[in-house]
Amino acid sequence: MDAVRDLASKKAAVIFTRSSCCMCHSIKTLFYELGASPAIHELDHDANGREIERALRAQGYGSVPAVFIGGRYVGSAKDVISLHVDGSLKQMLMDAKAIWF
């Protein structure tokens, strides 16, 4: 669990994904289009991926993509898309200094 917390706090935006997940790809693309350069942890390519995925589930973060902004869990794809639609995702990224506008 400490590994998730440590990784999630190393950059302003962090996304835990799987390389074969289409929603993960969509969320990564959204962040790039907003000008963010998130830390991407593809759990199926990470040596500790299974352990990290278990820790995410144990903390109640559910499945990938698991998105953290400013070290705080934001949610999964549905949550991030909702934040984007209501306009608050961009502000969250700005507040965390993941993007500058």
C-alpha cells in the first residue's frame, strides 16, 4: 500500500493502467490533450504490477485506470470523464501544477 502512495505522490498526475485497456488509453489521451504529462504505470508491464493492483483494490480504488492528481485519488475512467465534462478536471490539474494556463 505504501508503494501506491509513494508512486501516486511522485508527480502531479499519476495514472495506473493496463496496456490492453481501451479506457486507460482514452484517459491517457485526455490528459495529453489537456497538456499534462502524467506518470503512467502500466501494471501489466511493471515487475510489481500485480502487487500494486492488489494494493489499489485493497484501498478501495477498484480497477484501472486509477487516477491520482496532486497525490489524491480522483477515481476511475467514469469519474475522470465526469470531472472533464463539468470543467473541474482542468482546474484540478492546474491546482496540482500538472498543467499551466
